[in-house]
Amino acid sequence: MAEALMKYDEAIANFDPVLGLEVHVELGTNTKMFCGCSTVFGAEPNTQVCPVCLGLPGALPALNRIGVESAIRIGLALNCEIATWCRFARKNYFYPDMPKNFQTSQYDEPIAFEGYLDVDIDTDEGPKTFRVPIERAHMEEDTGKNLHMGGATGRIHGADYSLVDYNRAGIPLIEIVTKPVEGTGKYAPEVAKAYVSALREILRGLGVSDVKMEQGSLRCDVNLSLRETPESKLGTRSETKNVNSLRSVERAVRYEVMRHAARLTAGERIVQETRHWHEDTGISTSGRSKEDAEDYRYFPEPDLMPIAPSREWVEELRANLPENPAVRRTRLTAAWNISDLEMQNLMNAGVLELVEAAVSAGMNPDAARKWYTGELARVANERGVEVEELGVTHVELSRIEALISEGALNDKLARQVLDGLIAGEGDVDSIVAGRGLAVVSDDGPLIEAIDAALAADPAVVETIKSGKLAAAGSVVGAVMKATRGQADAARVRELLFERLGVSE
Amino acid sequence: MSDLIRMNASDLVEAMNAGQVSSVEITQAHLDRIAAVDGDVHAFLHVNSKGALDAAAAVDAQRADGQSLSALAGVPLGLKDILASKGLPTTCGSKMLEGWIPPYDATVVTKLRDAGIPILGKTNMDEFAMGSSTEHSAYGPTHNPWDLERIPGGSGGGSSACLAAFEAPLAIGSDTGGSIRQPAAVTGTVGVKPTYGGVSRYGVVALASSLDQVGPCARNVLDTALLHSVIAGHDPRDSTSINKPVPDVVGAARRGDVKGMKIGVVRELSGEGFQAGVQTRFDETVTLLEGLGAEVIEVSCPNFPHALAAYYLILPSECSSNLAKFDGIRFGLRVGDDGSKSVEQVMSETRAAGFGPEVIRRIMLGTYALSAGYYDAYYGQAQKIRTLIAQDFDKAFAQVDVLISPTAPTTAFKIGEKMADPVSMYLNDVATIPVNLAGLPGMSLPIGLATEDNLPVGLQIMAPAMADDRLYNVGAAIERELLSKWGGPIWAQAPELAGA
Ligand SMILES: [Zn+2]
């Protein structure tokens, strides 16, 4: 049941959007937050569990220090203050994927608070930096996963029965919550996307999470409300859950702006509710109403001691933070002698780290950029995966580049080598050999092919001889076709002119 | 070795070391006693005959082998059914966990097994340790061996009764507001609630996490100390466990010297509500301590009268959350799962069927106390009282080395007498609750029988945190004097049980 939408431009002309973003990040610790179980993704269901994370009677939590350290580092990277003393709290509610029927979380005493993240967006007036205020970053544990069996949709409605996998239960999570993000105007979708993207970049740089949205290690909820003017008080917000790709973050904001605007204009009120985002259809549907909001009966977790990170520890962690991504971008833009736009392309393709790694391994920056933002980005996009998941390393790209400069490969053949790499056919040289991709460097077969092409089109000989050298293109094309692309086009051209006694 | 079941644990160990008796014989003697009297007493929910005899045989072999053994190796024990024990049923006295066999051992159970202590079985208790009489067990009440029509205290009535009935020389209890000490008092046995964090809570099914503490029970002070030293110590699996050396409780229990000590009588823990015969024995003990060279002074703890109210907000709040995991999804009872109902319905029906009325009462109280809008008025306020009570103790311990009071206001009451009146049941713990709120150690030991009913009276000794040894020092001094005054242990005055 699609809801009425107002055109985006019209909505923005009439209302001022206010954003809020809640991001859950699964930490990449080896063990869970409160027990020694493994956190590796994709194991057989219920094989990474113990009395603690199953919530068996009598079991008690023991805090993962690396989890706390990661939380502090994230807080510092987001310009937050770090609590001198804080506690865990229990968030009580019943749900079968939650072993204890309470989630060990933090409530009014988060480990990090009052920070911000600057993000860059393109506006009609050029690039602009926008400051997203961050309210808090707190620690909590993940829940298990319900699998609804027997239904068509995998959702609970229509399912015959449900299974629960507790492997994920107890994996450390950091929840990062922004303050209401005001003043974005029509750029709300872009700011939202840029924020999540920048956050991902920071988290990846910290090495605290693999931040894979598609595997759920970074999950985003988008809150949105509209108000008539920037001076009006905040409107009622909706919370859209499961917004699990960068593109969807942008689309979900845009969708909610259009939906809210239509409702408000029609004189209907906005219901405070959670909404589910549907990646496939690009719409959100109503979930649980929050008007009779659940009372989580928070209270301090008595089974864990308060956390009081020493200032020395915090300062040590601060001193060892990796370079801020924005600073790094500026540095690399200069070092590689590229434009802001070209840097932006690297960012958008999510390949900055890969290019940097290739360059520091000795690859030419231009060549590295060409491969990662070109062919590799195209294939990744086609397959709906991240570039790094294609598994093509800079060692292999360097080898391809070397073969091109030797004249042993041309661009077309190089792309085929890449296909072979992605298909796992071995290393570059074995693919070249296996697929028979070497450039035909022996002039004999080329001259034969040229003669055949000229014989097929006698008129072109005179045209070229009369000085219209551009006509050579059709002959070269025919030769390339005849040699299935394995000829060096420049050499074909040379040989053709030699043959016709024409000089360029 | 005719009367193995009436021997002290320390004497049993000496006899084993001297080759006069084996652990298998001792364990079998206690199993025989259980078979003979537990039909009347009902101290045990599950008897672990084979497991206990196997463990005993293993210890006997080690002893024969000349291996170095723990101070209590081979002495069997009753384990409160609140501790998870691998391969042994663990019900917490609730239908909710009927048939549940934990896949793991509580840390204390691991320590007991490592110490070569055979586990005779799991002892009865009020459901999820909620109660002061063991009448709230879903499997029926335990009877006080001094008078089978009376309660053995609670929640750990099974652990106290098994000692008083000579079914075990040692037992493990847990104490949230008096569940070790009040049962000890009304059965003429000794029980200690250690300093909070002194003994691991890992594997102890939680009632109120910030108050629960596991402790040793026996028929005399030294045995209690020996068991204390077996189970105490830091455990990384319990974040609230204290990482400090265990106080020398055994040394203190052997010393028993109060000369020059300052002992405080808590003014607020006497008078109204305290049975005359209880007060009399208490006053005699004060005189006894003075005779031993201690200086006894009265101290005031003005916030103690609020302890019960604070306790009955904090405990239900924590237990309402701790007991949420009993939902029929992963273990224990499941009711109503006929394929037509939602998971919420099944959870709800399971909880309604599996929990008894006292448990439901406290879950409801706690759920209410933690609700938005009430939190500050109830839970928040109770935590402030808790701080004030801790400050009362701090001030008192600036003046004296230990504090004393009667353990329970009355001797054992009749089964059924207080079931209809929860508040009068709660009042039984009025003297024992303050140390739980402050995280301090407390002991109860027998100081005689009340003249009006000939039932045991307990003395409570309280000490600063991690000064558990003071309890044993004072307790041993009193015990020595009373043994010589009575000409034998208090239980010599108890009636013989039928069937024995
Ligand atoms: Zn685990």
C-alpha cells in the first residue's frame, strides 16, 4: 500500500527537514562482549555460544576490555568526550532472540558523548563541509537472529515456525547517535549519506569493524521529521530501520521527506513509529507504533562493575589514533596531484584505501586510480559487491601494467586478464598463457590480415593514398576484429602505411 | 566409628588420614541417614548417591596414593539447589526448571569437586530463594529437625535442615537477605554470608545480583571456616568478585580470642518484635563476651529501620530482570506450545504456570518499581537508603571491631503460620538484611534454646568488608564457652528423629 508522496522539490520548498541517524556498528573483536565465544561471521547456527551468551541460569558477564578500548577510540575519533565513570544498564524487554530478555547496554551514562563529524557534500555552490553533531556513542551487545521458516517472504507473517541463531548474541556493538541534524535544507539526503560514508571510513581506518553494511556489521536507522520553518519546533519523527546501504540512506531520507510532506500538507498528522525500509521497492512501510512506547525499565547492570577509564589510558589511545580521513584525503590529493573531484570519485567508489595500498607498494598513482575507479568499480557495481571483495590485489594489477608497457597486453586484453583474476583462474601470467591473450607481435599474420582487409575493400586503398589517413581506421578495425583483439593497433597502422607507401 | 554422621568435618578428615575410616564409608553413612529420615525432613530435592560415592572412592584412592588433598577432601556435602551443577538437576525449587540439567558447573561447584568433596545431593529451598521458611518450594516444604511441624528457615532451609538432621556434615547456602543465617539460627547450626564478592556467584542462579552471596554452612565454627576457605577467592568469570587474598578464616576459627576486642550491640536490632527468649539468650551472650575480656558497647545505626523497605524494592527490581530469562524458549518448562500460539503467548503461559505466587508477587513489585515515572521514587530512593545503611556501618566500625544482634527475631515458627501474611514473613529478615545491603560478611551461630519453646536461638556477628576472619574469631570464642557450659554441642539437646 503505497503512501502519498509529494515531489521532493515541492516538499523542500514548504518544509525544513531535520535528520537523526542511529548507527549500530559490530566491533571486530575476536570474542564477544561478555564471554569468550568467537565472533566470526557465517558459522553454523548456535555453534558459537556458551552459558553466558545463551543466558543460561547462573551465568554472568565478564567485560571484554578490547570492546571498551574500541568504544573509546571511536569516541575520540568522533571528537567526543570520554566518560570518567560510566556503567552498563539493563534494557528490559521480551524477545526470543535476546537470551536474557534484557539487553546489556548503556543508558544515561554512555562511554562517549558530545562529539561531531564533519562531512563534505557537493552543493549548487560547490563543495561544502557540514558538521553533524553527535550526541553519544555507547556500548551494548547484539541480539541473536530469528529465522522465520516456511513463509514466502522470510518475515514473521506467514511463517510456519521460527528458529533462533544465537551466534550473534553478545557480539559487541557500538551505537552512535547524532543529535538532531538541522540546517541541511534540501541536502538532507546527501548529508545523511555523506555522514554514514564518513563514519564508515573512520571506523575502517580505526580497524575496529569491517563495517560491511550488507552483512549487518554496520546498520543504520534514519530518523526524520519536518517542520514548517527552521524556527518552528521539531516535528514528529519517524524512525526508518534496516537502511543497509549508502544508497538507501539517501533514498530513505528523500522518501520520508516526500511522505511526511504529503501527509502534513493533507492535514494528517505524522505517527511516531518505526518503519521498515524495503531495499527492493525503495519505500518504507509502517512498523511498530511508538506512541504507546515500550517501557524498558532501565537500571544499572549489577553484574558488571562501573567503567572508569583512566585519563592516561584515554590520552594514550588518543595519541595513537590513525590520521583523520579528511586530513589524509587532503594529503593524498596533493601527493598524487589529482583534483578534488578525482579524490571524490575514489571516495565514492570506496577504493581510496586500495589505491593507497597499491601506490605505497610502488604502483603508479594514475594507473592504480584507473583500475580501481574504472574496470574494477564497474564489475563490482555490476555484481553488487565492494571492489575489495573482487579479490584483485595490487600485485596483480602491477603485473598487468607491466605487461601493457612491454606491449605484451593491450587494454582490451588486460580486461580479459582481469575477468580471469576475478574468476579465480590463477595469477596474471597463467591467465595470459591459459587464455592465449598475448598481443600478436609477429608482423607476418598482421600483414596477412591487412592484405585481406584491403582486398575486401579495394576503394579504401585509393582514399588513403589520396591523403585521407582517417580512412585507415576502418582497416585497422577489420584487422583487430580478425585477430580477435590480440593485435597492437598502433603496429597495424604502421604496417598499413608502410604497405601503401604512405607516410603519416 | 559408629557415629560418623554426628562427627565434625574436621574430625572426619583426621579419621580418614589415620586410616580409621574411608570417604566411601562416611558418604554411605550419610546416604543411609538421608534414606532413613529425609522422608520426614525433606531437606533434599535430589539425592546424588552414585555421584557422591564415585567422588568418595576417587578421594579414597588419592589418599591411599599419598596425594596431597584439600582440608575437607572426602567429607560429603549438601548443595543448595540454586547452584548450577553439571549433570545434576538444578531446579531452584521451581517448576520452571523441573528436569533442567545444567551443562556447566558453578565456580563454587568446580571448587568443591576439585577439593574432593562428594556432593550428596541438591537441597530444598524457597522457589528462586524467595522466602524465609522453604514453604515456597514448588516441591513441598522442608521440616525443621528440632520440630517437624516447624519451618527450617529459608530460603536455604534444605541446607540448614540437612545439617541439623545429620544428613550431611557440610552444606552450601546462598544469602540474599538472610537465607544462610536465618535458617542456621532456627536449626541450631552455623552459617556464614561472606563479604560480597568474596565467593564467586558464577553459576549461582541470580535472585538479586547486588545482594546474593554464596556461603558455607556446618554444625560448628571451624568446619564452616574450612568450607569457607575451599569456596572463597577471586573468579574472573564474576566481575563483582574481589581480587584480594581470602581472609584467614581457618586461623581465626582456631584462635577464638576476643580479649581486648570492641564489640557493638546494634540498638535498632532489638526490642519490639524480638521474642523474649531470643532476647534473653542474646543478653547472656553479651555477658559471656564481657567475661572473655571484650568491651561491649551499644551503637546506633539509625537507618536500619528503613533497610527492609529498601530491600523489598531493590530485590524485586533486580529479580524481575534476572528472572526474565525463564521464558520457555531455551531451557526448562514450556507451556502452551501447540503450534497455534504466538511466541509471546507461549512465554506468557509458561511464566504463569512455572512461577509460584511469591515469585510472581516479587516480579510484579519489581516491574512496577522500575517503571518509567516510578524509578526515582522507588528504586532510586532505595539505593539512597542503601548508601545510608553502608554509612551507618562505616560509623559503627570506626568504633567497634564487630557488631552483634540476634539473627532472627523469633525461633522457628509453625509451617503454614505466616503463609497468608507476606509482610510478617518478610519481617523475619529484619536483622539479617542490613549486611546484604552493605555487602558485608555476617555469621549466625547457636547460642542456646529459647526457654518458652526449647528451640534454637542464633547470634548474628557482622564485620567490615573482607574482615570475614573476625566473624570466625568471635564465633569460635563464644562456641568454646558454650560447649563447656552445655557439656556438648547444642544438637545433643535436640529430639531424636523417628526412623533413625
Ligand atoms: Zn558465549
